[in-house]
Amino acid sequence: MTSVGIMGIFLAISGFAQTTLKEAFKNDFLIGAALNEAQFSGGNAAEAALVKAPVRHHQPGKCFKMGIRPSRTGPLQFGRRIVTSSSAKKRNVHRRHNLVWHSQTPKWLFQDGDGKPVDRDALLLRMSNHIFTVVGRYKGKIGGWDVVNEAF
């Protein structure tokens, strides 16, 4: 299924549509939005209310990207990110997460212990470790994965 994105929210709240895009296209594809933690956890009630009705698919912004491991040797910091899965499940929302994105990739991914660039094999191994760790932890709980976003 395809995600149309935030346009569904805009149309639904601006009066351009008699029904939400989620309802209009419920048999065709998912209408979705990328959300920040305050929106999907309810921390920002006004924004959470805006996305609740028109969205059947959401992709939380930073939840499982490489930045959840602040250092090369440190643990992944999952923290409250499981809220993404539990809150979506309560609302019957399809969850989709991104694992690797250039804009949220920590410097340690590209550097060795001396701060020098690592080779291709080291980069692939580090990304692979991250991907398999996160997907393994949430196997069966997430509706889909965008493994590498905007690779080109």
C-alpha cells in the first residue's frame, strides 16, 4: 500500500473534502503522515487530535533511526519509542518505521576510533547491525519498514 502523506490532514481540516482521505480511499491505499513523538504519544494534544481522524498509517520521525545509538559502542536507547507501537495498535493504525536516513545518522557511523573515515565494509556492517537489531526487537509489531530512506 502507498502512503499519501500529510496532504490528507490538510484537506480534511481545511474544508476541501466532505470526508477524510482515509475514508475516501480506505479500500485503495493507506493515508499517512510522519509524526514526532509528541504527536503520536499524545504529548501535544492539539496536534495528536489533528492526525487521529484522517490518518490510518503513520511513520514516527526519529524512533528507530541510527541516532538512537549515540556512540558506536554504546547501547541503543529505545526509551519511550515502544509507545509508537502501542499507541498505534490502540487506534488500529498501520505503523511503518524508517531505519537509516542520511539526515539522522550519527558521525560515529562514518569514523573509526581516531576520527578517520571508515571503509565501505565497516559502514555496511554498522548499518546491518543496526537494522537487524531493531527489526529483530520489534518483529511482528511493526507494519512495515523503510530500511534506507532517500538513498540517492
